[in-house]
Amino acid sequence: MLQLLHERFLMQNRSLGIKNNWHSLRIPKFTIVSLLSGMYGRLQEVIVGLSYRMRLILVCISILVMTGVGFLFKNLLLPDSFGVYGPFRADAIEEASQVPIRHGTNDSCFKCHGFEARIHKAGLHKTISCEFCHGTYADHVAGGKKTGILPVKTGEKITTLCLRCHNTEIKARSEEVIKTVALPDHLRDQQVKLTHTCNQCHHVHAPLKYINRAKQITGFMEEGV
């Protein structure tokens, strides 16, 4: 078979005007395709000529070989710490512990901001994180020391901040779960200008603080502060 392929190869090159010199020979694409096709056809003949038992044995051997190759690649590619605690890298726990902490709890803020803490804890906003409005704790404190100043919202920026929650477009929670007011309906109900900012009537840390103080003077009181 190889002799026939060699002779055919030489004939094709002579037809192209190529001398019988191995250094100057070029292998046409169709020769490679013919070679592969011949090998595939021969393989088919061999398989067809085998008995059912032999074919079954070949299939089993192929499965075992592929399984072995799969386990080999698995052992080569998986990190050494994989599977120590579960289906993940154990080293990932150590890596995560080395990531600097950027967020803090409200108690982290209350250590220094005692005046605001007393108002916040007594108000309806007591469950809201300080970071939600003021920014990330790590941008303000590092190593127990003040390292930066968080921007203070004023004017229309306060209303923009309040609209994160007090917005008629937010439908994620029903009023039965979280009772709140929404803009601009609240301004219309109170018969004030739609250009009013929230802190003209409300204390940002305790929304009803100023409202209840005014109602104490007139003899009315609402639940909460």
C-alpha cells in the first residue's frame, strides 16, 4: 500500500514538472486527503471484520483509556488544596481572609458619632445602615484612625438620596411589609411644593423627630420618632 502511494505521489509531482528530488518535492493537498481517506477506510474494514466480542472489547478499552486520560488531566489541572473542605479550593478561604475589610456595621460608626447614634437608634431609620447614605466605612476610617471625610449631602442631593427608597416606582416591597411614604405623592398629600427637599420637614436620621416636636406643641403625637 505504501509503495503504491509513493508511486502515485511521484507521478503527480512529475505531472507538475517537479524533479524526482525529495528536497524539491511538494505534497499536494489532495494527496494528504487521499491518504487519510485510505487510512479511515482501512480502519473501517478492520472493525467490520472483527467479531462482535472483539468490537465490544475495543469499546471497553476505549472507555477505559478515555477515563484514564480524564483522571490524568484532572490531577494535573486541579489545585492541591481542592476538596480539602469540600468541592472548592481550601486556599480560597485564606485568600479571602487577606482581603481588606471595607464595610462596617452601624456600631462601628456609633463609637465616634454618639450624638447621631442616639437620634438614629430612636428613629424610624434605625434599621438602615449608615453606609447606605454616607458611604463606605473604609473610606473614612482605617486602623482605628480617621483617614478621610465622607461627603455630606445637602439640598436636592438629600432628596435624591431619599428617593432610593421613597419612590413610587419601587414596587419590590408591599406597604404591608414596610410602611413608608413615596415621592412625589407625599408632597402632594402634605400640600407643599414639589420642589421641597426632604430635610425641610424631616430629620434625616429620625424622620419624625421634627414632626413630633411640632405636634407636641399643638397637642398631637404620632408613633415613632
